[in-house]
Amino acid sequence: MEDECSFSEEVVVLSRHVRLAQLRSPMCCRLIPKLRDRLMRSLAEYQVVTGKREIQFCMALEEALNNAFYHGNLELSSKLKEDGSSRFIEMAAEREVLSPWCERSVQVTELVSAFGLWLTIQDSGKGFDVQGVVDRCNDPEMLFASGRGLMLMRAFADEMFYNRAGNEVTLVLYADGEDRELPLGTSSSGADRRCVVA
């Protein structure tokens, strides 16, 4: 039986220097690897980064997509993973075909150029307390399975921004090279390149 689950893509601007695209995925967790791979191809197409930074950003992107699908749209808590049972996966499979969860989507806006890659990932969920999670990530004693993904995203993207509602994240990866763009608020002296804005 052929899998009919697929995401759509609309290219708004396209040139050899820049691409602006909007991708929309239905509530189908099997699409996460395909969506990740499509977005990662942009790094090579526009020669943004290679090697270790590419691999690290791939991990950050996968975490962001997992968060949008599983935690945002399906409203599954990371606490379900902490007991070692299969309940998290079972509930995901159940909710994927039930209303209101099955009616939700994930939208990705991609802007890529020789200067870098900007990805905004938005889910249809209720969002979360961004500042509360950020505070927990900064406290190792409070950090369990529910904060590691955010730490990876923060570590492997040059910049990361959340909207106030907590259902949209923007990951920024600046291109390698001295003559490329620097992150917002960064001096050329090599100051810390990563920040989280709630």
C-alpha cells in the first residue's frame, strides 16, 4: 500500500542567491525525516556550512521538528518517556488519527542564502511556557528528558527565537567564512553567538 502522507512546498522567491519557501506538513509523524532531509539539503545547495556544523544543526532541526509534531500538535508530555515504557509512542499513534490532533499541521518557512539559513517552524498546538523551560534548562538539577532537546537546539543553532505563545521557533545558522553575516548583536571579536529570546 502506497503511503499518501506528504508535505507541500511553495517556493515564493528563487534565485541562485536566495530561496524563500513555505512548507506545510499534515499531522503525520512519519514525515519528520523527509522534512528534515529536505531542509538540510539547503545547506549544501547554498554552501552554508559543511562537516561538524552541518551534523550538529541536523540534530537541532530534528529536535525542533519532533517538538512541533509530538509536543506541540499531539500535546504529548516528555514525562511519558521518562518511565521507559512505550506509552509515548502508543499515544502518538492514537492521537495522529483522532480529532482534534489529526487536523493540525506543521508549517516551516525557509529562507536560505549564501549568508545562512533561517527556519521558522510553527505548530498548531497551544504552545508552552518558554521562559519556564529555558529556566529549567539552565538548572542541571531540574533537567530530565523534557529539556535536553531545547539544550541541543540552543547549542547547535547560532540563534534561536520563540514567539510568545511558544508554538513557533526560529533557528538560525550563519554561513561559514569571515566575510559572511554575523548573528544579531554580535561583534566581529567573536563574542558568544547563541541566544534564546522568549
